[in-house]
Amino acid sequence: MAKVKEAELETLIPAFYARVRSDDLIGPVFEQGVSDWNIHLGKLVDFWSSVMLTSGRYKGNPVASHLKHKDVLTPDMFDRWLALWTEVTGELLRPETAAQLQDKADRIAESLKLALWFRLPAGSPAPLTRQQPTPASPALPQTAGTPAAQE
């Protein structure tokens, strides 16, 4: 399996976001939401490096970042972002590497869409919660003939 290289990410991310910025549907959202493109592109290289190469460089919160723009985002915008991502990764990367990045982006986009818009219908049962383990019962006295008593 061919891993994406750091240098490929450093080329891919600016090229991809140049395409995003010129897109009629999602470009305006990015232009309004990003005040410093150099800083933003650096964060995005760090994000993809962390996701694909486990570098650990990205320290942000993608859900919180997207929630700030929930009032202007739509699911169609995520679909458009993914279509552009597929185009640009397909143009700039080896097919196997492009497919890995496309698959990861699909899963991330689905998670973000769920975080932004999924809500249980009214009247649905409460979500399951993890039950706390019950305290252990006091030890029973060992009697002759039980395995613990024979040790």
C-alpha cells in the first residue's frame, strides 16, 4: 500500500483549495470563513498529515470549526467539496494514494455531516448510556473442597 508523502500533501492542499476558492457553490463560504489562507493551508496540511501519516501535528477540532459555519453550510456543499477532492487528488496523486485520501475524506465528511445535522426524531428513546459497573460482591468465604481453598 503506497502511503501519501508529506511533500505530496504540501502540493495537494494548496492546489485543492485554489480549486475550492474558485468554485461557485463553496468558494464564497471559504472566502468568508478564512481570514489568513497561509495559516489555514498550513493547518490543513497538518490535518491531513495527522490523518494519513499519524504525524500528530494537527491540534484542532474539525467539528467545532465546522459548527461555527453551520448557518451557511449544507450537505450539498460537502458533496461538492468531495467531488473537487476526488478531481484534484485524481489529477495529482498516484491512483492508489488518491483512492486512500478519497476514502478517508468520504468518512470524515460523513462524520461531519452527522455532527452538524443528525438529530433523533422527537419522541425517540434516549440514547443508550454506558452503565457503571456494579461494585463487586463481598468475597464469599472459601470452604474446603473449593478450588481457592485447595491452593
